[in-house]
Amino acid sequence: MPRTRTTSAALVLALCLAACVGGEPTPPVAGDTDPAADTTATVYPLTVDNCGVEVSFEAPPERVVLLNSAPVAALAALDVLDRVVARAGAFPEEYYTDEVNAAIAGIDSIGEGLDTSGHLQISQEAVLAARPDLVLGLPDGMTREGLAAADVPLIIEPAMCPQGLDAPTFADIEAQVATYGGIFDRREAAADTVASLRQRVADATVSAGGAVDGQRTAAVLYPTVGGGTGYAYGNRSMAHPQLEAAGFANVFGDVDERVFEVTLEEVLDRDPQILVLLHVDGEPGPVEQAVVDLPGADTLTAIRNGDVLVQLFNFTEPPTPLSVDGLERIVDAFGDRR
């Protein structure tokens, strides 16, 4: 869900998941903490840093309220979805396996209202009524302070923190999986998940032909169906390393923003050969048509050649295991275009 913000230069994690050789992922740089290394049981009380705020846990959470779809893949991998007692927002089935979709369907929904930009509309009172001991996600109208006053800890995906991430990488996905592993006392499962994600990124990078050569360009956009502001993703979004791993240069890679308003004229000027269009829910057809119907869009190379992929928002943003699925989808769609 696009939110225009200027991010700070605070680097959350500097793990290097760089290009690989022969399908083997590059190990972390010496001196960095490897999220796959710690498989010990969590010792409580546990304190973790989230958005620069210390969040403490006396025990593994048992009553989780889920206010966006981004954490689901990690929670499912750690086998703790049964701790979620309430959810709100959109949870498109395309993201998940049949088993995970069945688990989500069994969780009480306390709100599904989204605005035109895909942002959840729900009151803090409705969330607190579920008696959570952990809230994941912070929609408009709620505050960390309000939840803290009710003694409810909050975890936000780091990319959605006010300061954002300086330069997201696939290592940020590993770090957040490890964070959840610690919170829920599932560190061994987190380490296994991290190892699997590393191998999948390595395999996808090899399938895509390795490092970016600058010969093929792409853009990730968030169009507004029905008209209105469009958005593009710069070098402080997960779209940037995702495109690079798929072998494409981000035409907006010189923009030091996560997401920003963009005009068709700016897109035409940069003329990406590949377009990835993001949306929150619903059918992909109207999303692509929203771009195709713009005056002059038919002159875009990507439109002329039909090199357009519409995919759900969490397949790119924020950095989660679903971003690895999104990488694989881009490689599958455009791997033969290089």
C-alpha cells in the first residue's frame, strides 16, 4: 500500500545476500549476525527493537491480532498462525497455500474496510476488544502509544516504520523472520526458513542470468484504478533489489524514496522495457487497463511488447518471504527477455 515518505539513513541490517555463483548463496559478511545461526530457545523476558522502540515480551504471544497480510507468510512458516485470534484487512488467497488459506478463513475477521489506496480502516477499540497480547500492523487511526497504554505490544514490518529502511535487501527478510522466531520461541524453524529463502533467491538469481547488466530496464508502479495519483518505487523499496535479482535495472533506481508520486510523462521519459504493476486486492485486469488507458501509454515499450506483470502488493512490498515469491514470479514471467 503506497505511502509517500522520506526515509532516514538508518540501516536496520547490513547482511549481504549478494549475487551467487553456481546456485550457492553468498554467506553473510564477517562481523554481521547471521539470522540462521541462533537456534537456541528464547529466554524471556525478551526485548526486541522495532522502529527504534523497545518492545518487551514476558512469554510467547498467544493472542495475536493481525492487521495486514504481510506477516502471514512468516507466521505460517513458523507454525504459529494458530496464535492469531483476529484479523482485519484483505488476505488474498493467491498469496498462500490451501492450508494457509484455510487457517486464515478460520480466524475471526474484525474489519475488512479499505480506502481507495488500500489502507485498512479500523478503530483501536475494535482491536483491543479482541484482547490481544500482540498486534501486528498499525493502520491509520491507531497509535503505538494507544496500544502501549493498554499494555499491548506492537510489531510493525520494518519497511513500514516511520523511518523506513535505508536500502532494503533480501537480508531484511531474513532478519524479520528471525525476529518473529525469537518472539514466538521458534528460532530453529526461523533458521530453517531463512536457509530455504536464501537458496530460493540464489536459484532465482541464477535462473535470471546473474547480475544486472543494464541492458534491460523495468519499473514497479502502483496505479490507481479509476484514475488518480500513480506511484513508483525507488531504491529504498524492496522493488529495487527484487528487480536487480531478476536481472533488471530499476529505471527509478536513482530516486532515494521508497514510494513516490509519479506522472505518466516521467514514466514515458524513462521508458521501462518491463512493467510490474502492484495492487492490493481484486482482479489484475483493471489494474493493467488503468495504465493502458492513459493517454500516450501505448508508446511505452513495455505496453507495446505486452511485457506487463500485475501482481499483488505483498509479492513485492514490504520485505517478507512473499517478496521471494514475487521475485520468482518476475523471473518466470520475464526470464527469457534478457
